[in-house]
Amino acid sequence: MTPRTPFRPLAVFGIPVAIALVTAVGLIAALLDDGVVDAVSWAALSVPVLAAVWSWRNRNR
């Protein structure tokens, strides 16, 4: 019997948590101010969309 490797939550949930934090920053930035902050919010809110497109393009068929 081979020993099991320890479960590392960061390896499983690291990227989704990072995407969630970037999205939260984008939503808060959209509420706070206009101008440059709007560009920051657009960039932050595009991250989940880009991650979904990247995942869809690189899926195994």
C-alpha cells in the first residue's frame, strides 16, 4: 500500500479564491468612484470571464 499524500486545500481552492477576491475588488471599485477606478473595475471583472474562456478553450474533448 502506498502512503497517501496530504490534502492541501490551497492546491484545490487557491485559484478559485484568487478569482473571487479579484472579482470582489472589482465590484467594490465599481461602487466607489469614476474615472480610473472604473478601468480597474472593468479589468478586475473581466478576470472570471477570461478564466472561463481559457478553461473552455483548453478542455479535453
